[in-house]
Amino acid sequence: MGRMSMLKELWDFMKARKKWWLAPVIVILLLLGALFFLAQGSAVTPFIYTLF
């Protein structure tokens, strides 16, 4: 299953079921994942882990 088809399914689900509140939750989770991925092994890592 391709990544784009999964995103399209998620978008269709949110549109059909009127679950627009899921969009900010998904965006925040993606941003946190990107932050952890980019900070891995850098000098910023100890400061990021103190936030949580």
C-alpha cells in the first residue's frame, strides 16, 4: 500500500465523517516525529528531551 493512498484514505475518511478535529492532531504528531528524527544524535537532543 502506497503512502499517498493511505493519506488519500485518511482525507476521504475525515471528509465523509466530518472529523476535522483529527487534522491538527495528525499535524502535531508528524511535527513531533520530525523533531525527534532531526534531533537524533545532535547537541540539541538533551534540551528536547527536557521538554517532555
